[in-house]
Amino acid sequence: MAAALIDAYPYGYGDDDLIVLKKPNGEIIEAVEVRTEDTVYLVKISKSLSNFIANFEENIEKELSQDESQEMVKQMDEDSMESNDFEADSSSEEENQF
């Protein structure tokens, strides 16, 4: 749902995007509309949601960065192992020649 919300409002939501609802007890709720292929959601706007959205992009960037770093380390390890295999093979060949 968070990803759909970010996709729907990539630059944030404004006053024109807000839907204002009044509960039977008189409480006012502000929400934004998020559509998926088969459903329309009203997502209540709150401070915690605003903080979540603000941190969502940062957290995704951090996760992607960590994934890229882990992939680079894995690739470096694989490259190192291939280099070591080559060196081991060539020393074996030298030993066999004598």
C-alpha cells in the first residue's frame, strides 16, 4: 500500500488531493485516494503517515544501496576466487613439468 501511495503522489499530496470526511461523532478525517487495478482506497492522513512517507523513500534508497554493496562484495569475492583458482592451476602445472 505504501508503494501505491508513493506512486500515486510521487511529489507529495496537496490540499486539492485531500478528501475531508466527518465521522458521526464529529471528528474530521482527511484522506487521499489511492487506486489499484481493482480497488479504490481512502488512506487517512496523519502525522505518522506523513513521517512514514517521508522516511519510506530514504529507507528504500538505503536498502537498494545496501543490496548494491552486497552484490559488489559478492562479485569481488567471486572474482577473487577465480583469480586464486587460476594461480593454483598454474603452479600445479609448473610442478608437473619438473
